[in-house]
Amino acid sequence: MKSSQVRQSFLKFFEEQDHHVVPSSPLVPGDDPTLLFTNAGMNQFKDVFLGQEQRDYTRAASSQKCMRVSGKHNDLGNVGPSLRHHTFFEMLGNFSFGDYFKAEAIPLAWELLTDIWNIPVERLYVTVFGGEANIPADKEARAIWRRLVPSDRIFELGLAENFWAMGDTGPCGRCSEIHYHRGDHLPCPEPRCRGIDCHCNRYVEIWNNVF
């Protein structure tokens, strides 16, 4: 499947789920002095999440052009050594503004990956926030995933991997990620691979739900 087909299929799927398809905002944001480049799909919805703006829709989907070469989200040093990073990429995203939550978001992601794109279920592993720094574990997300995948494919990770924050203050939330297992035959620089929590190329994060 070509990248253009992935983009088209993603947007079509969420449009059929009553999402408003929103065009990519400019790569160089003209109305946000905190950013050199747009680095995430949520950038153009920042004021919505902050409660400073309202849209005439509560569900959105987009394919956002992004660059991560500076600031908090800086992938520049990973380009080359990593097989998973680029200076420029398009971030596919679905967003809910006070509409649906975990019980709907997780099954939607799973349906697109397994039923529409036919990614083998046995290749997919998921993570949830396991609790850290007085922030409780995401038991709700784990329970939802337990209805979709075996418990041995669900892993609990901490703040570094499964908690998203826009900055030191502001919107933040626990994450639940979906990873694709490319195979144990691929080399790992660690003496012993840590599996889904390892930064080698055996596992690739392909989806991140932020709650």
C-alpha cells in the first residue's frame, strides 16, 4: 500500500465515522509564535483543547504535515541511525472535542488497523500507562484492550513512553500506543532486547491514543 493510499483510506474511514476532515495547517505556523514548525496534528486544534475556541464539529481527522527538528519534539538526531524517523512526515490523526473517549477511540483504531488494512493481529502489541509520579495507572484503557487482545500483548509503561504533554504546563494525558512487531531476527544493539520498551527496530509504534 502506497502512502497516498494510507492517507486516503485513513481519512475516508474516519469520515465514515462522522469525523470532519480538516486540511493540513501550514508547515510554518503563522499564528503560533511558540513553534518554528508544525510538529503535531493537534497544533491547529490547540485553542480548542485549551477551551479558547469552538468549532462547528466535535470530531475531526487530518493528515498534518510536520517537521520535528527543534524544541521538545526534536527527531533530527535520530534521522539516519534510526529506521523510523524523518525530518518531514505526515501525521494522521483523529480528534474528539468532548465527544467520544477511550471506549470508542480504542476500538476505532483497532478496526482500521486489523479490518481495513488487514495488519496481522499477531504482529500487534499495545501499551497503556502503568502509573508513575502519583498519576494512577490507566486501568480503563487496559480493560478495553483486554476485550480485544490477550493480556500478554498488553504492556504497562511509565511517564517517558505513555504520558503525553504539550509542555511543562497545559494539556496532557495518558497514552495508549499500538506497536507493530517487525520480527526478532532484526539486530538489537542492547545485550538483551527489552522488547516493546526497547528503542531498536524490532517494534515500531504505529498509533498513539492520547487521553
